[in-house]
Amino acid sequence: LARELQAAGAHIVAVKDMAGLLKPNAARALFKALREATDLPIHFHTHDTSGLSAATVLAAVDSGVDAIDAA
């Protein structure tokens, strides 16, 4: 999907975890795959619903996310 978005002219890939349920290992796998698929900037938005957002944010940073905001 990231490749298709880039081919369609997207300027950024945004991942929105509005429920705050993305876990660190899943974030690592997702963002590494996105980084390998595209050179577009990757933005990640999450909430601390589960109490894991700090660990998830660190995993996202380690996996190549360019911008993060959290609530």
C-alpha cells in the first residue's frame, strides 16, 4: 500500500493508532516494513490508552519513523 500511495503522489505515510493499542513489537514490524517499502516520510500518531505508548514510540523511532505525536 505504501508503494501505491507513493506512486499516486502522496507526500507522507501516516499511521494513526487512535485507540492506543499498537504494541512495541507490532510497531517495529510495521514501521520497518513501511521503511523498506517507501522513502516517504512516515508519521505516527498514538494514544497512551494501554500504558505502552512510551515503549511503542521508542520502537517506532528505532524502526525509522520520521515524526511522532502522542496524546
